[in-house]
Amino acid sequence: MTIKNMNTIITLGYAVEHGGVTVTKLTMRRPITNDEIRKSQRKNSGLTDQEVQTQMFADMCGVEFDMMCKTDLTDQQKLVEAYEGFFPKQANPAKASLDQPN
């Protein structure tokens, strides 16, 4: 089995100042099972969906939650796209048939 995309580098459109360092890029590692376990635990602890997602991305990028909270929302969208890019796209025949003109 070949594993592709072990890490993804995200170039921030808006640099973040944190702890005296200017962060312009983040390296996101592939998600592991423990990320999903911790995601469920955090949801059950009463955190909002955004807090859960932000903490998971901080874990996967190896940065502090507080630093990740400083990212611009357009950069947060890049993180979402990077995360989704780790998973293969699956065709949805039902959706495809709905998209076809009559």
C-alpha cells in the first residue's frame, strides 16, 4: 500500500504573530485515529464545533490552540481544504444523477 500526502504545507495569506514569532506557513500532518477520538471527546465536553476543529488543526499542525485561534478565516478555510485533501474523493452516483439535466 502506498500512502500519499503524508504532510501538507499551508501558506498563510495573513501571517500570525505568536510568542514573538511570525508564522507564515503551517505543516499539517495526516490525521490519525486518535484525532477522531479526541474530536469526539471534545464535542462531548461541550466545546463548540469551531473550537473542536481549531484544536484538531492545532494538534495536526503541532502548534498551540491560541496560535491557531489567531489565523484569518480565509486561512482557516485553507486548513479545512488541506484536511479534506487527505481523504480520497468518492463518487456519489445519487448526487450525479440529480445534477444531470432532464
